[in-house]
Amino acid sequence: MDATLLGNLLAYSAQVTFLVALGAGLAALVRIDAPAVRYVYWRALLALCLVLPWLPARRSMVVTITDTTPIRLLPAPGFPAGAPTAPVIAPAFDWVSLLGWVLVGGIAVRLCWVGLGLWRLRQVRRAGIIAPLCRVHEEAQDLVRARAEIRYVSSGQPVTFGFRRPVVLLPEMIRAQSDQIQQVVLCHELFHVRRRDWIWVVVEEVVKAVLWFHPAILWLIARVRLAREEVVDELTVLATSQRRAYLEALLVFADAPRQAPAAAFARRRHLFRRMVLISKETVMSSRRILVSVATMTAIIAAGAWSAVSVFPMTEIVLAQGRAGTSSPPLAAIAGQSQVGPIERQAKPITPENPIPRRTFSVTPQNPSVETSGMVIVSVRVVIDRQGRVAEARSTGVGARGGRGTAPEPVAAPSEAFLKAAIDAVKQWQYDPPADAPIAFDVTFAFMPGAEPRMMLHGTPAVFGTPAGAIPPTPPPPPPPGWPANAVRVGGNMKQPVKTKHVAPVYPPIAQSANVQGVVILEAVIGVDGKVQDARILRSIPLLDQAAIDAVKQWEFTPTLLNGTPVPVIMTATVQFTLGN
């Protein structure tokens, strides 16, 4: 389970809680005396809760799949197959994944419990004795106009189950009761057969298993089942005209154990309510039913819309891309302005929790798009506890002309500038914040034919210095042995085109430790286009040497400056991903 899925689960739980609370309060205010209407109301509310994830009010979060060819897992030279590996380095504990496994484990346990209950019912049925033909049974089946196999079992409550061949299980003790009690009990169970209630019982058990963690869903299903029993109570009393005998039957079986997952004939906690409803004659006029139903439908519909709007879920949109390709479609760029799950947890920036010092940065590439003035791009940067850029999104794109000219909006080119800014920011590295995560804005100014610069309160400033932050240290000087005349890639100096790519060899010790991630290097490329040397900028210790060995085998087109080949210094990234 990832953070987005967990966030959606929490949002859905909040939606259901809000809707069920609204439905419960509405049912208390608008009293509906007709059991059938109550049953339909609670079932409709349950169905609405189950379809909430498919209602349209959603946030979109774009996940762009970029970068280079996937890395295959190859054995290291000289590392024989089957040789013992080094000790495994334990990764950081993942609480989100643990919560996901707990939820999945709970679902599996509940489904197993349902399956065990069905198996027990079959065992009880096999142990039961087929009831001989008698007048009471024949009259009950004629009254209800339903047929089922009737069996006597040693104990328990009267239950009904089965799809194609329904079975009614009656406890042996019922034979000692009067014919009236036997008749009303059997009629009650036969009405369940006629209405095919067993199908809904099984569906409800599956819903309870899947959403076992949500008490509002469990409470709502209990209300549905109570309303179903009240409907069958009314049908039985109307069919048999044995109100007193029916009340006595409820008392007889109120404390008897039930046969889960089948619905119990009577339960002690529902006994008083059901007896009160059976004892009084309740009549609702058709007009009152229509007005009540219309009012409740309108309020519940408005409540559902409010729930999904106040607690929206996040929709993940995958955008395929590779380094060096054209910018993503406009819909994907628009999605990058959505607030992410980590930003929603961001702590405020205070004197005690300032913006940390940036230790590594990459200059955005100025898109080769003709513009008539300065293009302004604002990016919200979210820093995690390791000082990495966990999220980056757009907070605004605009443009302005030269001095004394009116502002000019940027339309289609905006997506190219936004992508350049976000791609660069996502590679930045900061010192760990005092209280992570934190979020702040950086603004870039793209000038035609010039290197992008950051803006401080609308004024061009040193690149990469956010307001209130300590200015970063300049790029480290080239190591001894690197060409003194090497130029850095950036601004008008374009990145050379790679002509030969060598995938790194995944170290076995890193595989066994489940270590993966991105290693950032700085490489010097000679006048012949071959990598002369490389050094680590952002380290993953178990993967650093493999990344250096691979990058040193890469080749590029020679870089020309005024028509003369020159050595260049550029940043390279090597991604290690565990997979099949």
C-alpha cells in the first residue's frame, strides 16, 4: 500500500462516516412507520456508501514515468552463482505497508470466518432430521406460497439458507410449542425463502469482510438486517393473524444461539423494538410516504455530494515519457498543480523550522520556445525528512514583457517551461529540515536566450536561493586531473547527445538488501565524447561504484564551442530498480 492509496482509504472512510451520520440523524427526524420503506431506505444508503469511490469529485495526481532504459539484474563479474551474499542491510520500517498488510489480513480472516460459517451450516443441515409431513407445515407453506426443505436440528434458532435448494432448520425444542407458534415461526422463515433474502445476507457478509475496519459500515448493515426482519414480521402477522403467538415465539427464541452467518429469528437486543412494532397498528398515508421519501432522497443526495467534495479522493494519472522527448500533454501538466499527500502534511516554516540549505541543484533547461518576454514559473517544493524533494507542483505560470511594455500571457509554451522547472527541482537536495515535511515556493524567470534565474519577490536573484534561506554553496571545483578548460552544461551550453549507453551491473549485496534508488553523478566528457572521469554527488553507498563503472563507459557526441571541441562537465543520473 502506498501513501496515495492510504490517503484515498482515509478519505473514503470520512465520506462514509459523514453520510451514515447524516442518514442516521435524518431517520431519527423523519419517522417512517412503514417497515418496507425503512428497509429500502437503509439499503439505498448502504448502496450509496459503496459507490462513493466512483462519484466524479476527485483530485488528479499525475505520475510521470520518465528517464532511461530499465536496468536488468545481472550477476557481477567474478561473483559465482550460489555464493553466499553479504549480510542484509535492513531498510527503514515502512508503517504504510504494515497498515496495508493489516487491512488485507483482516479481510482474509473475515472471509475465512464467513466460509467457516457456511461450512458449519452445511454440517448442521447434514446432521438434521428431515421433518415428516404434517398439517402445520402444509398450512404454512400454502399461506406463504413458498416451499423449502424442513429439517429439525438439536439446538439453535430457526434459520433459512440456500440459493437453489433453500433449507429451513428448526430446533428440536419447537415441537414442544403450540401449533400456532410452530406455524408463525415456519411462516417467518418461508417468507425469507420467498423473498430470496439469503442472497443479500451473503452479499452483506462479504461487504462486512472487506470493510471490516469501518464501524459505520458495520452499523449500517445491522440496520439493514433489522429492517429486513421487521418487514418479515409484518408479512407474517398479516398472513397468519397470529399476533400474540408471534410475540410468544420471539420470546421463546430470543436467547437461543444463532447459526452464523444466517440471520437469527430473534435477538435479545432487538426484541423490545420488534415487539413494539408488532403490537401497534401503524398506517402511513401514501402522500406522507412520498413527501418523506422525496425529502430524504434530496438530503442524502446533497450529503453524498458534499462528502465527496469535502473529502475528495486522489486519482492517479500515468503519463509516459522519456528524457529528451517532448513535454507531456496539457492534461498531464495541469495535473501537476494538484496538492500532493505529502504537501498536505507539511509543517509551517518558522524561525525554529527554517528553509534548509540547498546542497545540490540543477539549473532548468531553457526550452527552445520563442517568447516575446520573460516567462515566470512558480513551483511549490516539498522537502522530506532526508532533505529530498518529495513533491513539486506548479503554483502559477505567467509572462511579462520588457521594461515599459504591457504584460503578455503565455499560452501553449507554458507547459514546456513548467516541465523544465519541475524536472530540475525534483533533482535538488537540501539539508534535512528540523521538522519535516516542509513546503515553500520557488519562482523561475525564463529569459529568451538566457539561463533561467530564480525570482525573489519578483526581482531576479541568485539562482536557487528561496526567500529566507541561506544561499547555497557554489558548485564544487573540478577535482585534480579534470580539464581546467571544461565548461559546465547549462544555459546556452546544451547537454551532449548520448550515443552509447551501458546499463550498470546491479551489485548482489544491494539486491539482497533490497536497496534501490537514483545515484547522481558529475562526469567530465572529453573532446572525443568519451567519459574521462566521474564522481558522486548524491550517494547510495551500495550502488555508487556500479553507477561510476557504467557511466565511464558511456559515449556522447563531442561538444563544440565556437566550432572547437571542448571538454564538458555534466550531471548524470543512474536509476536502480529491483524487478523481474
